[in-house]
Amino acid sequence: MFEIRRYAPEYADEWNQFVAESKNGVFLFDRKYMDYHSDRFCDHSLMFYLDGRLLAVLPAHLSGDTLCSHNGLTYGGLVMSPRLTVVQTMHLFREMNEYLRSQGIRHVSYKAIPWIYHRLSAEEDLYALYHECHARIVARDFATNIYLSAGLRWERVRRRGIVRAQNAGVVVERSDHYEAFWQVLADNLMNKYGVKPVHSLQEIELLHGRFPQNIQLYQAVREGKVLGGVVLYISSQVVHAQYSSASPEGKKLGVIDLLYDQIFKDYRDYPYFDFGRSTEHPDGSGLNENLVFQKEGYGGRGLCYDIYEWEVKSDK
């Protein structure tokens, strides 16, 4: 039987080392990342031991009587040791449900980790969700990614953007200074959607300081003025565009095309590039067709981010 422990700060080093050595963990699950917004969530992350050995962790928090994995992250399913077998995973979910029932938790919302982020195949949880938990998909988001070693040819409109930006004297540079780009991003999001970036300037600076190799900013600059940029989240398998935005002038000059051209060259040895989601509602509906068209123009193709739910039924 598994020993199930609720995460506590004294386990941070053990948790972080496990995530780094797991077959499907990324730096987003490191506690130095997760805990930057700990004041917003009632953490109820779980750690699963078998014969004294940590074999899995689940980033999670409580919302009422629901365990969520994890609303502060794009995805947050079971992070697994390479040693964890499918039979053990079935037992793990069965015993986790018993644990949740004992804690008065009646529902689970589960965000599976997309397969492109797996260092080794890691879908034992999906099998267990169906057969052990009788989970159902309640949301399906659409993302766009590129298998970089077999990338498709760019559409002509995207290649024209590169030439237009270069002819205008735009240059691409990496930067550790986020303020100028954050103003471009914030203005763009507010004007188009009436929202702010998920991270404040102070938060992204804090996270970059904690993960300088994993969080990188590329900026498009003309005569000292930042016209656009892309913030990358870099894991072992995937380079992910966390934020991508341009000013009105930058859009006219095609700076996003120039930025991605340089990024793809710099990260050509990585397996995947993930543009992220192109939907406007929490359940994955509201496909932004213009945004998808732009991403497909770079050779991107589809990937689904799924959310599962199930009820922790009473044993009576």
C-alpha cells in the first residue's frame, strides 16, 4: 500500500529533487515556482511513497470540497518516477480516492500533463483515470506545437514579415530586463481583451531570477525602442511561448515573425516548440481563428490540453 503524505514546506528539497528526476516533471512543479502564488491557493499537494521510496507527486490545491491539480498552472497531473508501473498507478489512484474520501474531499479536477512534455512515456495516469476513477473529460483546450526536427515550411505571409522587419532595422536580442516588454504586453492585452497578463511584472522578474535558464525573454528592438517580444518557458523537451506580443508599430513591421525565426534557430536542437493555447474560455471553447492561423503559418499543428473530473464516491 502507498503511504500518502500531504506536502509541507519541510519536504521542499525532496519534492524538487524528485520533480527534476521524474519522467514527466517540468520546472513549473518546482516549489520555488509553484509557491510564488501560494497566497492564492490552499495547497493540498500529495506525495506517494511505496516501501519508503517516493514514486509520485501531485501538485494540487483545495477549492471547497474539490481537489484541483492545479488551477495556478497550465497543467498539473501526476508527476511520476520512471520506476512507477501501470499496476502501481492503478493502486495509487484507488488509494488516493480513499484518502480524499477520509479528508471530506468529494470531487477531483485533474489537468493532465501534455505528452510532449514527457521525457519518457507517462500516460499510466490516463489509463487509471478511465478504469479506476471513471473520470470524464470536461474541458479540451487546443494548443499548437512544432516538432522542430521536422518543421513545416513557413507560409509566405510569415516569411514576408521577416524581410519587412529586417529592412526596417529591427534587431532581436535576449534581455533580462522585462519592464519595456511588459508594458507592450499589458497594453496589447488590455486593448484587445480587457485583461492583464497572468503574471505581474514583479512576479515574472521574481520567477526569472529563480529560474534564469528556464525563463528567457527575446525582444525586437528598433532604434532603442522595444516593439515586441516573446517570453519562453524552457523545459528539457519543450520550448514554450508563455507570452508573445507586439506594439501596433511592431505588428506593422512583422517583428513577431522575426522573433520566432531567431528563436527557432537558437532552439533547433529541442524536440518541440509549443505556442500554447488559442482559446478564450476555460472549457477550451472560443477558438481564436486568427491566432491559430498565425501559429499554423509557422508550421504549427494541433495538441489538446485536457481536464478530467470525477466524483470521490462514498464507500457507504
